[in-house]
Amino acid sequence: MSRVEDFLTTKEEQEIIQAILDAEKNTSGEIRVHLEAHTRKALLERAKEVFHLLKMDNTKEENGVLIYVAVNDKKFCIYGDRGIDKVVPEKFWDTTRDTIESHFKKGEFKQGLIEGILKAGKELEAHFPWRHGDVNELSNEISKN
């Protein structure tokens, strides 16, 4: 088994998917998590590439958010689409990043992702509230490479 497969148990993955569902209840924003073993590219560059590969740049309001984790590298980043960048202040993702990072440092990967997802959902809710007729545009499953 690869480190990516060992990173989270099936039960933990289900809890993270539930956190995504909960986070997206009050926002039109879309949140995904992607895990891969390693990247040779700069973290943000790779996250942007994965964002595109997952077709996250195809949302109506350009409000997708990817939490990208390079498991073996012990690194992660948060990448948000153009629609988010247009309306949020600089350093918008800092508190979400800090939440995830504080748990990751303690080896609490599942909890870090869950709390980061819920925090991102709250942040998105202020700028992209859920409206009648909003649909879930992207899969909530954890993607892996």
C-alpha cells in the first residue's frame, strides 16, 4: 500500500466527505480534497494543475476550493478559484490554513482536514451564500493520485 492509501482510513474518508457536505450546506462554494504522494512541482503550481484536472474551474460562480495534500512531502495548500479571489480579502485562507496546520503538526490529519473544510465553508458562506436552486456542481469524494 502507498502512503496515500494509508493516510486516512475508509471511515476517516467518510467523515471528511460528510464534513464537505456539511460545509457546502450554506454556500454555493464547492470544496474538494486531493491526496497524492509527492509533487516535483511547486505546491501551489501543482494544486492549480490538479484543480484544473478535476474540472473544478468549471463552476458557475468560479468558487471552487481545493485542499491539496502531498502526503509524503508533508505539505498542503489551499487553492481557490478566480471568483473567490475577486471578492475576498488578501490572506483570506490564512485562518483555514492555520487550522489545518495546527492539527497536521500533531499528526491529526483527519481532524485537520475536517476543521479546515468546515472553516472554509463558513468563510465561503459570507461571500457565496446558498440560494434556492443551487446544485452541487462537483463530487465530494476525496480524489487521489
